Amino acid sequence: MTQPTQHPHQHYPVAPPVPQNALGTTGFVLGLLGLIFSPIPVIGMVSWPLVILGLVFSFVGVHKVSAGQANNGGLAIAGAVLSSLGLVVCIAWVVAFGSAAS
């Protein structure tokens, strides 16, 4: 009688890597918060770092999408747009206060 051959090492298929979507999502959230806080006169000072960090994280998220490491391109682009709008509102407030002060 012959004995069945046993394979000591079984090879399982490797799971595809999980997309890293955290930077695009972070950029969106920071951009949204920065845009919400930017028109408020005193609290608007908090929005400066929010919109700048939102732009940075969103652009890194867009880069990761183009490299194939993430799959939330729409959210990263929306974060860049919201952060840009928040930055424009912040700059408009600085110009308005500067012209009112002089």
C-alpha cells in the first residue's frame, strides 16, 4: 500500500494590502472644521492651523491615491477644496481687519 503524500507547508493566498485612507480623511475633517470656524471673528484664529494642516494632509492623501496606496480620492480632493476655501476666508478676514484698523 502506498501512503498519501502530505504537504507539511500549506500556502495560502496573501491578502491584498489594506488601503491607507487616514490622511485624506484627516485632511477632509480639518478642512471642514477650518471652514466652519473661519468666519467666526475670535474663534477664527483657531482655523488658521486647521486649514493649513488640512491642505497638507489632503495633498498627501491625493498623492497616496495617485500612487495606489489609498482609495478615497474624492474625500482627499474635497478636503483640499474645503481647506482652500477656509484659507481664503481667513485671508479675507485679515484684509478686512487690516483695512478697518487703518
